[in-house]
Amino acid sequence: MGCTASDVVAALRLAAAVVQEHCDELVRLDQAIGDADHGENMRRGFTALVSKLEADPPATPGKVLKLAATTLISTVGGAAGPLYGTAFLRASTAVGEAEELDGELLARALQGALDGVLARGKAAVGDKTMVDALTPAVTAAATAGSGSVAAVLSAAADAAEAGAESTVPLVARKGRASYLGERSAGHLDPGARSTALLLRAFADAAAKS
């Protein structure tokens, strides 16, 4: 059975709850190497998204993802808004008008999201950004693409968590954290952490559906 629009809405609602739960953690991570606003920005964006989804849930997965994109771009401050917004927008384009997502189409959506982040942020693996979590997630999803939606998302979430942890020893080469130079090493990147949290929430939602 594929992933319908209502399943995507449920996944985003769970993601919003996870962002709320981990808001303080994301603030602390960003306090160490950034502006200390990543947690609050993400919480504000996903709270706004849930309100819009409740008021008028879109009819297809692609339209749900597009609504997520426009909402996050307009409500999440800092670099995260444009990056996450672009990720969801490219994912929406990848799935098109499909009524349901299978594992293969979902893997393509994640690839689209990564392509959007790379185009927007100009970061590479090793720069200590969300790309360090999203890139291995996309690779894992592509490998698991012939499986179920739940299997693809579980593989992506596992890889994203490992990728986020890999940012701890890195010296930041992008964003505000790069201003710290060597002092940025020893800290988990907040964008990589939020990427891993979102993918785990999506995987958990798929496992329940």
C-alpha cells in the first residue's frame, strides 16, 4: 500500500511534534556554533504548517509537500527556511501529481530534496551542514527504493542519524559556524540534527500507517 496525502499530512504532524519536543536541544546546539535560533525557527515553521494542514489539507502528496515548502519558506527564519523550503519544493516536483507514493517514488523525492539543498546552499559533504545528514539518507533510500515506504524511510533515517553524528569532529566550512574556524569542531551541527529528527519522524509515521 502506498503513501497517500493523508499519510504525508500525518507524517508532517508527527514531525511538528518532534520539533516541539527537541526545540530546546536544537537551540542549545545552535547556541554553540550559530545564532541560537534554529530550534525556535523550526518550531514556529512547523506549528504554522500544522495549522494550514488542519484548515485545508491538500489532496495529493505533492500538494502537501508544496504547502510545506511555501509555509516553511515564509515562516522559518535564518538559513533553514529557504533550505528546508527548497527541499520540500523539489520533493513536491519529483512526485508530481501522483495519488500515492511507493518506495521508489519516495526515494526520488528525497533525491530531489537533496538536489534543492545543494543548489541553494552550495554545501558539500564534510562542510558540517544538513548535507552531511541528508546525503547518506538519500543514498540509503535509493538502495532501499524497491522496498516499502516504511523501509525506505527507516533506512534514510538510520543513515541521517549517523551522518549527523559525523559532523561532531568537523570544522565548519559554511554558514555562521564557519566564522568560528577550528572552534566549531566538537559540536553537532544543528541543521544535520534537525534533518535526522525529521526523517526519523517520517519513518515512525510510516511504520504506524
